[in-house]
Amino acid sequence: MLAFSLLTVVLGGCGAPPELEQQSAGRPTPTATAVPPATASPTPPAGLPLPPPTVLPSTPGSSGAVAVACRNGPSGEQVLRLVRGSAGVLPGDTGVRVRSAPLCADDWQYTVLAVSGYEDLTVVSQGRPGALRLVTAGTDVCTIEVRTAAPTGIRTLACDGTGGLPGA
């Protein structure tokens, strides 16, 4: 008997509230209508030429999928000038050397600098050698901009956890 009472109380809470039942009284009950079946998109007739695939611009010799040694710059020294210059990441008197020369994918670069007395500084830059823009620099360079805008080769180096260094 107790189980029946409990079941009645639990199931008694189900259903429409009284105010909704009163509003719907006298109104016709909507009926479901059938939706026409989806049709397949028409395929072009055989023999018609298709438009060429879209190709994104890239640096000659680079697909962006893999970062490779930069053939046309920038040099490690240019990256050093970038982080010491207007970016102000490193003061001019800090001992620093290029540990890993810039690797390029499209117009993005990935460089590792050895800073005396500190951890390595990773630099992600973008642009041509004479007009570099600092994207980010630090020990963790997997920023939102790098994850969303960088070519795959740079994103892999910056975000895969190894920093792109052999044996890391």
C-alpha cells in the first residue's frame, strides 16, 4: 500500500499545470504535418569542367604544413633586434644568443633564444625580414593568435609541448 501511495504521489506531479489545461480547453489540438523528404543536390552533368580548387598563397617552397629553415630570412640576428627593439621584450644588456635559427612556415617564424641566467625564450614572429611583427615571446607561446592564425608548422612547434627542439 505504501509503495502504491508513493507511486501515486510521484506520478501525480506529471502532466500539464492546471492553468495550461484551462487555456487549451476549447482550442483545436495541433496536428503534426509531414515534412517533404530532403532531395540530393544536383550533380553537374558529366563532361563539364569544374572550377580549379582554391589555393592559399604561401612562401615559395613552403606549404605552411611544416616549418623549415628560412631560406629568405629573417636571420636570427633580425629576430634578436625585434625582441630587443621596440617590442622591449629583452633589455639591450641581457646576454642572449640564437639557440635555434628561425624556422619558417609561410610568412611566420619560430625562433628559440638562449638567455643568460634564464629559461630559453621562444619567439613567434610574422612578416618579411625587413618588416617583422612580434606575435608573442616567452616560455609558452601557444597563444590564441598562434592557435587560430599560424600555419600548421608554426602551430605544431609552438603548441605541441616539445617546443620544436630535437630531444625535448
